[in-house]
Amino acid sequence: MGLGKIASSVGKGLVAGAAGTAFMTLSSTLEMKIRHREGSSAPADAAGKVLGVEPRSEEGKKRFSNITHWGYGTGWGAFRGLIGAAG
């Protein structure tokens, strides 16, 4: 297994992870609008505990939650690509 194959698989995984995260974001946003509910703070709460991050404002918490959501989804895609390269 060459470095090119690994890089290609990780790249494809990143794209797939980002696409999957985008579709999940779209579906959850539609559901929130239909049900007239606020977004979840769970990503920010969980990552904040693990990383020791405490956003200073509600806007900061929303931004941190969004970064965590996209980073987590895209990161798992990269990991899946790496697993695929390993066979």
C-alpha cells in the first residue's frame, strides 16, 4: 500500500464525511424549523468537557458547536477512508 493510495483514500473519506455532515445538517435544520425548536448544544457541551473549552457567550457556544459538529463528521470520514485503504 503506497502513500498515494492512503492519501487518496483519506481524501475521499474527507469528502464523504463532509457530504454526510452536510446532509445531516440539512435534515436536522429542517426538523428544527418544522418543530419550532432550538438547535442542540450537545456537540459544544461534550467537546467543551473533553477539551476544557468554555465559550464566553451564547453566540460563541453556537459557533463552537458548529465547528465541533463539522470537525467530528468530517474527521470520521477521513478515518473511514484510512480503514478502507487498509483493506
